[in-house]
Amino acid sequence: MLATARLQLQHLPAHLTRDSWPGQLTILEEALSHLDALDAQWRQTRAQLPEGAGPGSDAYVDALDEHHAECWGYLDDWACHGRVILDIQAAARRAPSRPKRPQLPALTSRRSGHGARGR
């Protein structure tokens, strides 16, 4: 979605955009990158928990709480700026479509024109 919004924004006429949109997309991209890194870190942390420290155990819950605490700021970025993706999509739908390539006239056989009789 982010890549699509970034591409759409590059092709929108300036009068349909807001100056804040590129910055908001950057915030979302950075937040997503951090969330991906935190997810990888969570998987590693979970794999290193002592045996028997599954969901519901104190060790698991403490580690999960810490993980969630680290994620909240980036999730808040998405809550605050995520709407920009929908706004860009709406602007892209309002934008005039690009002119299509002109249709070339169909080629006709040389024999079908006048002067082709009697050959």
C-alpha cells in the first residue's frame, strides 16, 4: 500500500495533493521498518524464552509487554498518519486519466481502393 501510494503521489497533479503527504508517507515507511525489526526481535526473544515459558507464563507475558511497549509509538504513527494512503488513493481517482495513445487509422488493402480495378 505504501509503495502504491508513493507511486500514485508522484503522478498526481500538484493541485490535487497536499504538501504534507510525502512526509507522512516517510513517517509510515519508517514506522513499518521499525515494526518489522521489532517483530523479528520478538520472534528471537520468544525463541530464547526458557522451556515452559509459553503464553500465559510470567516470563512470556513480561517479554510480550515489553515488545508491545516498544511497538506503541510506531503504531501511533500509523494511527495518526495512515489516513494519507486513503487520501492519496481518493486523489488518484479524482485525477484526470492520462490521454490515451491516438488510434492510428486502420490500414486498407491497396487493391480495395479506386484504381485497383483491372489489374
